[in-house]
Amino acid sequence: MDFIHIKDLALRAIIGIYPEERKEKQDVVLNILLYANLSKAGKSDDLADTVDYKSLKKEIVGFVEVSSYNLIEALAHNVAKLCLKNKRIIKAKVTIDKPGALRFAKSVSVTVERRQQRH
């Protein structure tokens, strides 16, 4: 399956369960795979036939920057749901890294994968 990869989107958000984590925004890094059929866009070379990832990135930035979650699992789940509002996206795989979350570790990350619901 074809996909678009948004790599290393560095943002800041209120994230964490401890009081000191709730006071100021912390760094988070998102990697997002957007699975979609890109064959029509490959043939037409027309933005209307693909996922407008610049527009989607702006939505994600706006969402994450004002979010306030205890868990990166919840943030990842909701970013994936936001991606799936675009019906061209069949599946979204979202990895969120929280640098410095654990002493002696570069970061901790969570990956979630969500699909369009079939009706």
C-alpha cells in the first residue's frame, strides 16, 4: 500500500501525569504514516487526487500545540483520528516520541495504528 510519511514533526504540548509535567509544554516528536491509494495522483500530477499533507500538517500542529493529555498513548490515538477525518487516508500510523521522559534514555515512544471504520 502507498503511504505518505511526515517525519520528525517537532512540536510542544502539555503531556504527562506528574504536576511538574502539567505546568509547561514539553517537546514531542511525531512520525506519521498516511496510507492511501496514490496511483491516481501519480498519473495525474494533481493535488486534488492525493492527500494534501501540508494542510493536514497544519491541522495536526494546531491540535497538538493546544492539547493537554496525561499519556502519549492518548495523544497518538487522537492524532490518528484527526488524520482519518480525511477519507482518502485508509490507515494512519502515528508514533510519538517524548524526549527525556526516562532518565538514561534518549526518548520514549508510542505507536498506534488506526483504520477507517467500515460501515
